[in-house]
Amino acid sequence: MLRERVCNVILIGVVVAGAAVVTSAAGTTGTLTVNGKKTVLTTAVAFSYPAATGPGKNISVLISDKAPQDKVFRELMMIGPGEKLVPGLFEGAWRSMHDEKAFEGLSFTFAPDKRLLTNDVLVGGRDKFFSLSTYDLTVDLKAFGPRISGTIRTSSPVEAPGITCDFEVTFDAAVVDFK
């Protein structure tokens, strides 16, 4: 009897863990080039949460070369009772994971009206991230809701002191309501 319960608990855990991976990571195709270093982007994860400035939900997206570890991400996203999720928390957690060289890629947060609120380019590990002006980006969202999909790219290679950046990515991810 006890052995059967233990097996059922283990089976449920495996199914739940597998479901979390399937619902939070979907394929993506594209490349990110920073200072001549090319990164192939293959994974997209997306989370929604209530917008702090009005009705609707923001969607934060990470597009990367490797899937982020969900457990580490959730530990970094712990907030106190009554605190609200706001743009920047997701990017901060992903930056922390990037600092530890967990992945390289791009992060974006979109407002409920599909406006791009934030963006980060994450290449090179500790303290190697930067944002681009929205004027340097072209965004074409195809779906925005239970799934987020589309294309995002630099309008042309972006050059700044010490940085040359160029990317084009087509992505598709299930949007997980962050709790």
C-alpha cells in the first residue's frame, strides 16, 4: 500500500514536471550576433502577470540558446505577500541566471496593448547585458494571449561604443500565467 502511494506520488511529480517544461518552452529560430559572436537561439519561454499601470496583462519573454531552469527562475522571482509583479522583475531574474552563464539570448516585456516596454540583450555572462532603443527594433507580433509568437529583429546592425549587435528571431511560446 505504501509502495503504491510512493509510486503514484513519483509518477504525479514526473507528469507535473514534464508539463511545466512543455508549457513553458517552445521552439524558436534565429541568431543573435554581438561583436562578431554568433548565438543560435532555440528556446522561448513566456510569462504573463497583471499590468501595474492599468487593465490587462504584461507578457515577459525570454528567447535563448538553452531553456532556463524553472526552479532557479522561481527562486529568483520570490516576492513578499501583497507585492506586485512589475516589468523588470523577470528581466532581473533572467539577468541573474545569465550572470551564471545559464544561457545567452534576449528578453522582452510587452504591455497589454502589445507595446514593447523593456528589452535586454544577454551575451557574455556576468555583467554583460544591455538594452537597445525601441527605435532600433522591428516587432511583428502574430499572436498575443495564450500564446505569443512573431518576429523581432534589429532594423539594421546597431552600433554603439564597443558594441555591434544584430539579430532576427521568429519565436512561438505558450504564455504561462505566473503565480
